[in-house]
Amino acid sequence: KSKANIIHPKKGDNFNISDAKIKILWPNEYKNSSDNDNSIVLKLKYGNMSFLFPADASVNVEDQLIYSGFNLKSDVVMLGHHGSKYSTSNEFLEEVDPKLAIISVGNNNRYGHPSNRVVKLLNDKNIKILRTDMDGDITINCDGNRIKVKTNKSNKNSKINWPEPVNTE
């Protein structure tokens, strides 16, 4: 049996991994539940760059995050619930204001993720989209001031340097 110290993060908890700062934005309290709205939502800040990870949280959690008092603004967001129709509201994207959205989704998945509504919303807001079903593995390197993104397969340009003008190769 493991003697690992198990912690149950909750809203407001902070952790540091080297120079990276992690803030737990959700849930309010630990529940032993597989409910998507019990997902851990976290924001990672490294230098001047920030990343938001909403896990499988629905629009219901997004709405609560908008009014939580937390600064949701992030350079990169990994879309909640694989870009499903149950997540990623217009209001949430207004608060997060990302430049890049990552969608972790299987090719031809049975759920039809990501939803057309979410993809259209991202496109309408000129948010760059990378998807694991189309782009394969996505690797983001961050030095605290800029990110470099690489993908291992893509039918579009596979390298992004940001926040300077996007240079693609």
C-alpha cells in the first residue's frame, strides 16, 4: 500500500512547482465523485504567461468561475470537456481571452467532440485552435515570456512562436 500523502485540492489552494505557480479555481470542496463538475480547474502562471485547464467542467462551473473573483485571463486555454456542447460559453471565453485554445479530442470520437458551436465561437473570436485529433501530440514550451508550440502531425502549419507575430514553418 502506498504511503503517498494524498491531498484533495480545493478552490483557493496554491502550489508551486519550481517557478511555476498553480492556483486551484475549482471545486469548492473535495467530493468523491466522477461528476464532470467535480473536476479540478487550475490556472498555471509561469513568468508573464498563463494557462487555464478547466478539465471536464461544464458551463455551470464556468459561470461560477466568472463570478468567483479569480482572474481567469490566460494566454492558453485547454478547452473544458473536450470542446463539447456542454462547455466553453461565449462569456467564459470573454473572461479568459485566450490567444490559443487546445482541444484534447480523439479522432472520430463517438461524442462528436468538439462541437461545431465551440469551434465557430473560437474562430469568430480569432482564437488559434490546435486539436489532438488533427494535430497529434501538442507540446508547449514556455520561457515565461513566450511560448513555442510544436505538433507531431498537422495538415496546417506545425510550429507557433508566440506572443510575437506568429511565425509558421
